[in-house]
Amino acid sequence: MILKNNIFPKFSNKGVIILIAFITMLVYANSLANKFVWDDALTIVNNDFIKSWKNLPLFFSKSYLVLSCEQTYRPVVTFSYLLDYSIFGLNPFGYHLSSILLHIFNAILLFFFINLITVNKKLALLASLLFALHPVNTEAVNVISFREDLLAYFFYLSSIILYIKLNTCSIAKRKYLYISSLILFLLALLSKEMSITLPIVLILYDYFFVFQKKISEIFNNFKSRYLSFIFITLIYIWIEFFWMKNTSVSKVMYPGGNFYTNMLTMSLVFVHYIYLVFFPIFTHLILHGNSFIQHSFFIPKVFFSISFIIFCFLIAYKIKNVSKVMSFSIFWFFITLLPVSNIIPINNFIANRYLYLPITGFCLFMATFLLELPNFRIFLLSKSSLLRISRNMIIILLLFYCVFTAIRNFSYRNSIYLWSEMVDIYPDSFEAHSLLAYGLLNDNLPDKAIEEYNIAIALTPRSAITEDYEYLGVCYYIKGMLDQATDAFNKALQVNPRSDRAYLFLGIILKDKGLYNKAIGYFKQAIDINQNCIKAYNELGITYVKLEKPEDAKKCWQDALKISPVNKEILRNLSNSKVFGQ
């Protein structure tokens, strides 16, 4: 039972919405001045795919993965970028405003969701404020290219809310609500893969709040309540792994080399996540993922991590009859983390943004604990004393979140500041230096970028050095230092003989030197390695024009249009009447 107290004044639903929106906007207001950071240059600034509504039909073709800069099929996210670009162009203010508003909508949805399952407006308000203001969410909100977490959450929670309303609506409306819930679930999946846990969460909700912990009722209602959601999940799996499978992405290995070491590693990662949600003081980006990799169960921190996770599940089970809300919240946290537990290997097996959906469980747990605290029996403390402690803890926690979130927003002001901060935190991290160099390159500071790439190369494991050499070559090329650029690209090929970017730029250098026939060989090699390398097709076409072979040039550009039908540069070259003597 949650104690009803006077910690919060009474608010109407309209008042709650205004309060959540006002406080969240106030705390995130300083992020509106931030620039594009991290992958935003690739996903937005240099992404022509989001800059024309003519590309909309390509969302449903295999060209999407080539052109959208997404490694998996996330058309809902890409559509949001297209919409933002049509309104704001490349003004980062508009994109940040969209992300903040989406975060506010998510906090409001969370209020209605918790109010539905607990019928306790104060609990719902506190949990939604904890979610809206929690510092760990700053990564998902501030980096535009991580908007998939915000969108997935929006559709995920919307789907659950409609599902819950099935229990109270009329029979006539039930069909439409159910279909709408399924559609929202599909949109959540097409925003981010983490949404795949929704059918499990629905079963969890029914177990605690509808069937009153009667497992038999779940089986009895399986077909009518869950089968359609499972069918949608199977459709999505077919889309992701068959129809829209990205064959250009290299295979990702388990950390430590096998499934066993992965489970040991992820136990540490999960405990780190728990630490982050309870003590979000250092919520900087996590670059040293390798420090979590473990190979033995008998290492003390591994043994402790696994034991602690088991302890959390035991607590959740033990308290299910005392506080089903707190039990539900613990299960929510771990269930929604399953897609990023690296069972199927992913590129980054640890990131703060992965907590955006699971943190709902923490916020619900913490809000319940704080509001129930006056109802506990604690040695020598009266009920009135516990009520004061509860009230003070809520005020302090919310103020702490507000301050640390606002401070954390400043770290994302621009790429150079963000990665300079990472270099200060991780001075021996090749990744930090490489990302800082990339930020400097995008800000047209090639001299400083060269310095950072050289540091990164000195620190980089040989298996990960190719990209640093490639971009070092790009820096030299921008500066007109063609010999140094050639040397950097050749070093990239020594590490990875299948570097299409290295072959592409070596071809460009030869073309610039007037060695057209040699350049053609390099462009063809780049295309053989990556048949979707649009720039190689374009440069090859230009080279054929230099050699006065317009028909060969035309064929190259036509081949490029098969991959990218609305590429402006290719279309411009094809329409150039002088090229074809028309």
C-alpha cells in the first residue's frame, strides 16, 4: 500500500502536464544552444537522404540502409529527421527543441501510465519528474542521432497505455484500441530494436495488475491478449534480419570472444547501470567498454555482480505480495535491458542511452519507496519524522537531478568540447582522441585533427587503426598535402586491404594529378569492395569525362542512380548537356 500524504499539492491532469513540461523545459533550456555532436554530422549534417521529400518512397526499399546512414531499419527515426530538416534546415536549435519536446511528451505519458496502474496521481507525478530530470537521460536527449531512444519510448508507452485501457473501455471500442496498440508497437520497433520486450512487459503488467499474480490466467488469455503482439514481433524480426538485413555491416564478436565471457561482462555492465541510476554523478560517456570484459566467474567483482543481480530478482519476488508496484518496477528494469544484454552481439555493449527505457522501472521504484517511507517501521523514528525525511529526500533528489542535468547539458555544447572532455577523462583512450580528431575535422580544423589522429594511431590497437589512417589521409588531402595523404591511405590498406575509403581517395588523388587511367583502377576497386559507394561511382564518371568517354561516364552515373535515385550531384552530372555534347 502506498501511503497517501501531503508531500505534493493536489493537481489536475492539466496542471500536472503544465508542471512537467515547465520544469523539464527549464532544466533542458540550456541545451537549445548546443550544436550537432557525435554522429549528428553523419546522420544529419552530411546526410542528403533526409533533405528531400522525394526520398520518402525509398524508406520502403533496400536503398534505405545505404542512404539513411542507419545500420538497422529505423524509418521512423529517419522520418523525424526529414521532418525537422524541412522545418529547420540545418539549424541545430530546431532539432534540440524537437528532442526536448519528445522527452517532455514521454514524461507526461509516463505520468498517465503510472496513474493508470496505481490510481495514485502523486506517485505518478513523482515518478515522471524523476524520469524527466534524471541526469542519465541527457545522452539520449542531447545527441540528436540518439533520438531513436526517445521515439521508441514514446510509441512503446503509448502502446501499453492503449492496451491497459482495453480493460475499461466498451466492447465497441476495444477492437480499435487493440489494433491501435499493435500499430504503435510496430512503430516502436521501427524506431529501435529495444522495443521488442513489449509483449513480455504486457504479460508482466497483467500478472501483477489484472490477473492478481495468477499465472494460469495468462495461459488462458494468451491467444486473445498476446498472440497478435507476438505476431508483430515476428514480422519485425523478418524485416530486420531478412528483408532489410544490412549485409554491409561487419560481424560483431562477443566481448571476450564467446557467449560465456559475454555473460560475465554484462553482469558488470548491469551492475554499473544500477549504480548509474542510483548515483548519477558521473554520467559522462562510457568509452572504456573493454575494462568491463571478464573471463572468469571467480573474479570477485564478477561473483559480486552476478550475486547482486540474483539478489535483485529475489527481492522482486519476495516483495510481490507486499508491494506489487515495487516488484513490477524491478522486473521492468531488467526485462527492458534484455535487448542490450548483448545476447545478439551489438557494436556498443554499454552506453548510458540504453537506460532510457529501463530507467522507468527505477523511477517507479524510487517514487514508491519515497512515498511509502512514512509507512515503514524504523527504530526510534515516528511517522511524522519519516514524513519529513521523505519530503526532504524528494526535494533534495529533484534539485540534485535538476542541477546535474543542467550541468551535463553543457558538455554537449559542441563536438570539440564534448570530446576534449573525454580526452581529459580518458587520456590514454585512442577512441577519445579519434573522436576529438573527427570533431575537429568536421569543424574544418585539419591541422589540429592531424595532431589528434596521430595520437590516436599511437594508442590504437592494430585491429581498429584503419579508420584513423583513412581520416588522417582526408585531413592531409584537405590541406593539399597529397603525398602525405597517399602515405596515410596506403597505411590504411596495409591494415585493411578492403578499405573502400582508402581506394576511393587514392583514386581522387591520382585524378587530381591527371593520372586518369590509374585513378580508374582505384575507383573500380572501391566499388568492388563496396558496391554502394556512391562517391566512387561519381568520381569514376567524372574521370571518364576527363578521358572524353561520355558514354562510360553516363553508365557510371546511371548505376549510381540505381542505388541513390535522387542523388543531387549524380543527377546534376547526368543533366549536364556539355558532358554528352547535346
